[in-house]
Amino acid sequence: MSQNSSKLQKPDSSDKNHHGVLAALGAYGIWGMFPLMFRLLDGVSPPIIVAHRVIWSLVFVGIILKWNNRMGEVTAALKDRKTLLNIGLSAAVLALNWLVFIWAVETQRVVEVSLGYFINPLVNVTLGMVLLGEKQNRWQWLAIAIAAIAMIVQAIGMGAVPIISLTLAISFGFYGYLRKTVSVGSAPGLFIETLLMLPFAIIFLLYVFMTSGVGPHGDPKLLAYLVLTGPATAGALLIFAFAARRMRLTTLGMFQYIAPSMHFIIAIWVFNEPLNNIQLFSFVLIWISIGVYTFDSAGLTGRKEGKING
């Protein structure tokens, strides 16, 4: 009897992994649907959307933290000057990422958004090499080289440098780097980031009201969509954090291509964005690069754990 009850109280690792998989699918699925969500706000300027995203993310995360008695983590972080500085920098990078993402969706450039998040893991590898002195093995170098060629091909296909893709990939890469420098949880970190952005958001919205009137705020449907950007943003992050605690990092990394894949599908088959053969070829190169990177990350290259890359 006692043995049976102990089994009920302590779920095995397979249960944890199962729950982690479901949570990872949920988080990346929500992120993948973001273009559809922001398209509902078509006609609302991206800065207004970002301002509301800041406000309502702050409110939603604040309620969650208060409910779970975690506001002490926020207070502790706010008292540490170095932590506060790094979170301030991450907030600025995050605001840039949000603004570019929303602008890209509204200007029908979701294909470029997809490309940006496909190359983001490879940008992370590059940043680790440049900023942290991390060594790369030949497979990682090959993945980076193929991705670089893909970006050149994409530029040829577009007739211009893929600024949106590079901005999203690099900004989110730096965001991840900055967040690694502070020992603050994802939810308290997002609360502080949005708290630091809050004065700018409020000042901007007051300026909009004074110069342009009520605008989209007079439409109940648009206002409801603006409010929902907060729970959608923070909810995905909290679900992701739940998944990260229950899965191996390598396994979790395999899920990171769900969102850009959904972006790509939505861009081509829902928004009917153009994609010429040269651009398609660049995506093929990116997918090959991702395959090499994933192959190496999964340990299928025969590389032994603990061995220095190079």
C-alpha cells in the first residue's frame, strides 16, 4: 500500500518529460501563432502595440508573481545595481525585437521573420564564440558557413540585405546573452524588463492621445486585442519555463524550429507573401545548416561529451 502511494506521489521521469513536451509544443505553438495575432491589429501602429504589450505583460506577470509569492525575487533584483543594468539592456533589446517583429508582420514580411528565427540558434553559437570565447567544432563551423551563404543568397533573391531577419536574429541572440548574465527567473526578469519600459510606454501613449485622439482605443475589439497581447506574451514565456524545467536542454532545442516553421507556413499559405526561387533556395540552405547543427547538438557526430571543441 505504501509503495503504491509513493508511486502516486512521485511521478517518474517519463511523466515529467511528457508534460515538458506538451508545454514546449504549447509555448512554441503560441509563438508560431503571433503573426496571426498581430495581423488582427492591422492598422494599429507598431509602437502603440508594443506600448500595450509592455503594459499588459507587466500586469499579467505581476498577478502571477503575486499569486505565487515571488515578488521578493523582483525586489532583490531591483536592489542589485549590476543586475538592474543588465536587465535594462535586455529590456532595450527586447523592445527593439518586439517592434521589428510587429512592423514586419504589418508590412507583410513574415517570410523574413521566419528566416530570422531559423538562423537565431546559429547566431547564438556565433555570439558565444565572439563574446564568450567558446570553441566551435568543425560541424558547428560548417553550419555557420552554410547559414552565411544562405544569407548572401537571400540578399540576392530580395535584391537587398535581409535587415529584418538579421535584426530579429541578432537582437534575440543578444537578449539571450544578456539574460544569461543575471540569475533572475524568466517571470521576474520579464516583470522587471516591462517595468523599466513602462514609463516610455505611458509617455508615448499619452503623446498619442494628445496629438491623435483616442484612435484604435475607441474600438472595443481592437482594445481587447491590445490587452490580450500581454497574456499571450507572458503566457508563452511561463509555459516555456515550465517545459525547460522538465526537459533536457538538447531535447528542448529540437522544438525551437516549430515557431519559425509556423511563421513560414503562415507567410506563404495564409498571407500569400511572395517567395521567389532564389529565396526558396536560401531557405533550403538554412534547413541544411539547421540539420548539421541539430545533428551535432544531438551528439550524432561521434563527438564525446567533455571533449573540447575544435
